[in-house]
Amino acid sequence: MKIAFVGKGGSGKTTLSSLFVRHLAGTGRPVLAVDADINQHLGAALGLDEEEAARLPALGAQLPLIKEHLRGTNPRIADAAGMIKTTPPGAGSRLLTVTGDNPVYAACARPVRLDNGSVRLMVTGPFTEADLGVACYHSKTGAVEMCLNHLVDGREEYVVVDMTAGSDSFASGMFTRFDMTFLVAEPTRKGVSVYRQYKEYARDFGVALRVVGNKVQGPDDLEFLRAEVGADLLAAFPHSDWVRSMEKGRPPAFALLEEPAAQVLRELYGAVDASYERRDWARYTDQMVHFHRRNAESWGNAKTGADLRDQIDPGFVLGETAPLQPA
């Protein structure tokens, strides 16, 4: 199951992402956590110190390796250089799974041990001084999109992505890659404005969207969120001394998380689990192809000097029964 956390900067989406990752880890099921935000904080929220977080390999720096591995023996892709972030898989492509090992995980993923389990963590990589004025951050998140496009996951396997802030997620088709999107919203006009943008952009793509209120201090705040987002409001995360200790770098054992906060995480888990019944791999693949055509026509063809629409395999549907090629 693929889960995204979105929201405006400072809303608490990284905190909620990390708490949900910890909750999933406690179930003993496999979890892949991905930091796709321009501000790389998920590693620290999962307990890594600054030095450990700085040593995490950047997905964006491994694009040639990722492309070469994923294209496999797909005859529609002449070489790795011809792949762009939206290139869809086809017959012969190598697909990723949440479990198991492969060259992409060997180069880009690192295990993070939590007090209640272990998860894999991948990070897009920070926007560096060398990128200023010459690069777009979305070129870095393209590595995440490419991996998600080639990822086969099951009901009790979890991929949790801490997305870039605000409505920047719509700069690519990555917002359609998830079974459930949790939008973290503060009870303010700015807090719900991102919700409105997301709801509007996502409406035509069947994106499952639920709102998690954060920094809610009383009944008035809760009523404000209910009035603004209606039935999309799933839960409101309460004040937590455990979270305050985590933000200071001294988290207690996760089992000591206050019950009201733990209940919110269980509600999120229930919403994710229920979304499995709505999975539609054919629509998922069609959306992938839709955004690939758009990117090919708007810039990809000009960049590569080829018609990238030829990369689309009309007979291929990604799904849990898709054949896996040897690594």
C-alpha cells in the first residue's frame, strides 16, 4: 500500500509521517519510508542524528543506476539515457518490491532501526548550493516517481512518502501514485487553502484524500476544520508530550505514546487498509501512461530527440501479478 503525507510547510506532515512509519513498524510488516520533501527531515524524525542523516545516499544522485536497472530488457527502451521520470514499465522491465534486495535498494536505501521494529529509508536528497539557479527540485523527485511507477506492493506491505510541501506535488503525476493521501492541515485559513488546492487538482484522478488536523487546541479549532473540509476530515492529532520529546531528539519508547495520539494512528491505518478494496491497477497504469504522454509532448521528446510515446507498452498492466524480471 502506498501512502503519501502532504500539507503546507510547517503543518507537521513529516512528524505525522514518522509517527505512522513507527506505527506500521510495530505491526511487524515491511515498510519503505521515502523522504521526497525539499527539506529533508524524515530521517531525523525517525531518530537519526545529523551525521547519520547526512550520510544517507540521495536517490537523485543515482538516476543512471536506477534507470539502467528498471529498464531491464524492455525492447521499447533503447537505453537508460532515453528514460524520463514518467517512463512506464512494460514487458521486460524490472519491477521493485517492498521486500527483497536489488541494486536500487543497495545503492539508495538504508535500514533504520526503531525501538519497535525496522524500516527501509530512502531520501531524494537535499537541494544543494550547486543546484541554485540551474536545477529544479522536481528533477530530483523524478527518481522517486520512477521508482513508484515500477513498484509492485501488496496489502500488508507499506510505502510511506513524505511529500514536498504545498501544491508542488502537482508538478508531476506523482500525486496519483498512492492508495491513500493524508493531508495534514492546521486549523487556519492557510492550513485549509492547501487542502482546497489539492482537492481541486486531484478531483479528476480519483485520488483518495483524507485530512488529518494538527495543532488543534480546542473545540473551536476542530469545528473550524469540520466546517472547512467536511467529511474529508478523518481525525485530529492532539497535543503530545511524546512528540515534543521526539522533536528535541529524545523520544521515549514508542509504546509510551499517549493513547489519544495512538488512536489517531490506528484510524489512519484503518483508512489505508480499507482503501485496498478500491485498488484499480488498470486505472493506475492508465494514469501513468497519461502523464508520460504529457511529459513526452511538453519536454521529453525535445530533450531526448525521440518520440517517447513509443515507450508505452499497450498490453502491459502493472499489478501484484505482474512478472518480475531477475535483478
